[in-house]
Amino acid sequence: MKKTAVFTAALSLLLAGASLGSSAALAEQAHTFCSVKTLKGSYAYSIQGYRGGQPYASSGLFSFDGAGQAAIIYTSSIERTPLATTGTYTVNANCSGSMTLAASTVVNNFYLSPSGDSFNFVRVSADDVIGTEARRVSRELIVKQP
């Protein structure tokens, strides 16, 4: 009986320690879902909304290098011709982030999936109300920095 009690106590301590260790590991992981490296590759997107108070649509490809630089090709309903620009982006540990394009001073806030396979963003500034979802189509950079 004494051996059973000792064995049970030892097993309980072992399981408690394993549980604490895995809880600590989970807590550590819970604080870092994403980083700038999570957003890497090329993403196809389509935007709808209002720009300057007028209906607006755009479609194109974002290419993110995993280090904070972006290159974009797109066509918009305002310019009606293929365009290209570059930009910078940041990603927070909670998978939120922001992107600023060289063609604009407007900041776009986005929310990235922890896998990096997709993100949603919204721009709400002045008379602009634009939202989009983008999906990764390649882990390669289709659009290159000039």
C-alpha cells in the first residue's frame, strides 16, 4: 500500500510538472503568433469601396519579402491603367499590422492569418472606405522591387 501511495505521488508530480512545462510553452507561444516574416510571398487581391468619396475598385498582386518591403502591381477604377508601387509594412505579434505605399501617405491596417496564407485590410481615412481580402498565390515574389 505504501509503495502504491509513493508511486501515485511520484506520478502526480511528474504529470503536474509536464503540465506546467507545456502550459509555459503554450503561454510563450500565445504571445507570438506572427512577425514580419509571416507575411512573405505574393498575394492576389480585389478591393471595393470608396476613394475620395467616389465608388472605387482595384485588383492586383502584393509581393512581400518577409523583411518589411512590399511591391505591388494593380489596376484601379480611377486610373484605369496598370500601375506599380512599393511600400513598407510591419507585423505585430498578435497578427495585426500596417502597410504604407510609396504612392500614398495613407496607412492601411491589416489582420494576417497566423499561417501567413491570407490577410484582410481596411483603410478608413478622409473620404476613403476601402476593404479587401488577399490570399497567398505563391511563396515566391512575383512582383519585384525596382
